[in-house]
Amino acid sequence: MKLTATLLVEGNPDLIMAVLAPVFRDRQDRRAVVRAEQQKEGVALSIIAKDVIAFRASMNSITQLLAVQEKTSQIK
């Protein structure tokens, strides 16, 4: 089963790309591919996965990194 999703992460595109850099590094696993495109309002992410587990793993990686960035940006 093939799964696809497109997400728009709003905010500073340069910061978002830096935060999500670990997701885009060369991975051994080719069951899922995440692509990013910088836009004015943020970053558009495209996820293509060959199975549900790979899709969920990609989504978890993305949301965990964004959660860390969000929490650290609130520290003063």
C-alpha cells in the first residue's frame, strides 16, 4: 500500500529546513521519501511511503523535530 501526504509547516523557511535536516540526510531506508520545498510562508513537505509503518516513522521524525524546535524557541 502506497501512502502520500503533503504538509505545510508555516514559519521561517530557513529555520524549518535547518530543524528538519536530519530527516533529509541520506538514509538506508528507502521505504519512505520526504521532500521539501521552501515557500514564502514556510516549507511544503511531501511524504511518500511504501507502507504504513514507514509513513508513521517519517511523520514521527518530522513532528518530534518540530516539537523540540517549538519548545526551545519558547525558552527565554
